[in-house]
Amino acid sequence: MTQGAGQGPEVERTATLRDFRVPAYVHEAGPHMHSAHPGEVAPTPEETYPEGYTPTQRDLPVVNRGDTVQVTVDPETAAAPQASTGQGPLYVVGDVHGYLDQLMSALQEKGLLDAAGNWCAGTARLWFLGDFTDRGPDGIGVIDLVMRLSAEAAAAGGYCKALMGNHELLLLGAKRFGDTPVNSGAGTATFQAAWLLNGGQKTDMDRLQDHHLQWMSRLDAIEEVDGHLLVHSDTTAYLDYGRSIEEVNDTVRETITRNDADEVWDLFRKFTKRFSFRDEGGADAVRSLLDTYGGARIVHGHSPIPYLLGEVGSEDDEDNRDPVIEGPHVYADGLAIAMDGGVTMAGKLLVQQLPLDT
């Protein structure tokens, strides 16, 4: 068991949207929604907010989509990683949100961890797409596990790496800036209030140490691996931070290092945006990222698959059912792969080998 595992109160998962409502400005369709050709960028409309609105209000809608593809992977036939020389198979992990036990089980099912929770995948390559904490019972335990696996995988000739999610930015901001008011563009906001509103766990904050903060602050925001452009959020906001992968990652790290509350809030706000790749113009939005940073497909977390399927209604619905998620979802003309299985809403924590067969 990793450091911090099993600590903290039991957290009951819920199929409601109580912890999933986010600001209206995140419901973007991307600056390319009206573009008829890849690379043709339409002007981005100026964000507007209703009077008294703050970016901590919960209002994430449900989108009933008919053009997504659910990929089912049989765990019995999934190829197990081989401990051999050379480059091993590539795996990605969707949003974890503190569900350490589910993460351990999913990694063991794929043959990446042994029964004791140690790396046993040799030269396999493992990428986490961000959002390790909040909502679930043991976010710090999840971070400790990922940090430990990074060392164990490297010693075996493979690697375990992670991307920056918006909840890492939120936790960093809550720890550093607390109740310091930030310029939200829509009234008063603080990192502390936003963190609590979006599932912040006191047990995580109590166990958060300097080495956790340093690790999170150094995470990359975007990476390209084997033709897959890996990001956390389904947004085109990455384009605001550079025209190359290296430039984006450097700019994000520099923003965090400057320790300016307003700058970090703006970064968090942009990485909280979602839904750029759905609806009309979604495929063009994906192409704009692929054309800029490389890759043939984009792989993201952040937006739970149940929303893309329309399987989860609002918290006021009386007939909500637990979503049935079997695997990743492919959409946007086959260019985007969604990996957030909605573990926090009784969905599934996804670990997937790439490339997909579809």
C-alpha cells in the first residue's frame, strides 16, 4: 500500500451532478466551430457572464450525442505488456480523482502492477492524463502511487509519466493562495472556494507536502507519443500558450513558478474549458491542435464520457441510473479519444493500451 493509502473518511460515489457543475464559460465549441477547412480559424467570441456570476458556479450540461463510439476491451484478451528490451507498449489512464483502489485494480487488470502493487510491466510506457485528486477519498495516495511507479518503471526500462490536469492547478492554487481574491472577470472568486466547490478533500490538503507540490508544478501540459497527442482537457486553450509542445509546457511551468494568483487562476480557468471537440466544427478544432503540435489523434480526459453519451441527467432527475462505461470513446470524425470514464459518478476508471483497434 502506498503512502497515505486508505486514510481519510469513506466517500460515497454518487451518480448526481452535484460535484460536476462548472462555469458557463467552459461550454465552448472552440474557435474552429465555423471553419469549413482544417486550419481555417474563426474569431473567438469574447466571453460574457451574467451579472454576479462567478467561475465556481456548477452548471455542466448533458449532451445527448449520437456520433460517439464506445470501444469495448475484453480484459481476458487484452495484450499484456512484456518485460523485454526495447520500447514497450503504450498505455494511458483517464481521470482518477482520488479513487486509489479502483486505480490499483485497473492497473493490475492490464498487467502493469503485480498483486503487491509494484510495477511488473518491464519496458511498458504509462501516461496519466491528469486530475489525480478531489471528489474521491485518497488523492494524495494516488499521487504517491504515481510518483513511486515513475521510479519503478524507469528502473525496469519503461516509464510512468503524468500530465497536468485542471484539478492539479486547483489544488496548487488552494494551497498557495487560499482565500486571496482573484480577478475572475465575473465577480469575486478564490481558489479555496473553487477547490471546495469542486470536490476538494480536507484529508488531501492535510497530507499535502512540499514534494507533492513540487511534483505537480513540474508536470507537462501536453505531449505527443506514437502519433497520439496527449492532453488533459478537450479544449483549444493550449494554443494560447505556445506553438510547439515545448513552448506550451515551458509557458505553463513559468506561469506557475511566478506565483501570481491572477495568472494561475487564468491558466486554471482556461484548462477547465471543455467540449471544443464535439458538435459542428469539433473535428476542425482537433485538427488545429494536431496541425500545430503533431500527432494523428488527440487523447484527452476531463469531460466524463457519460456526458458525451447523454447517460447522466441533472441532479434533479428522479430516474438517474449509473452509467455503463466499457471503454474509451472515439468521436470528432475519429480524431478524438475520450478517456474519462466517469469514475466519480459510478462509471469506470479507464486504463487503455494504444493504439486502439478502431
